[in-house]
Amino acid sequence: MAKKKQVKNKKPSKKYAKYEIKDKKLTRKKTCPKCGPGIFLAEHKNRFYCGSCHYSEMK
């Protein structure tokens, strides 16, 4: 008999951390200037990075 694959716990995506509320309006945080408003920039220790087009901004 075949063994079943063990499922690991997944981390939540934390989508709420990519938005903030200012003056009762929902605003997006850093987005990619090349890809447009649909793609967020990943925040690292010393830079912001786009995984789609490999654009990076230094902090």
C-alpha cells in the first residue's frame, strides 16, 4: 500500500499587511512602478523587490 503524503502547516499570506487605512480610505503600500498597481514589492532588510520583473529599490 502507498503511504499518504504528510501535509505541513502553511503560513498565512498576511494580505492585510500590504494595505493601510488613512483618512477612512484604504491605501496600498509599495507597488511596482514597472508592473503597475496590481503587483506589490516585497520588503527585505535593505531593499524592496519585485518578484515578477526583478525590479529593486534600495532603502
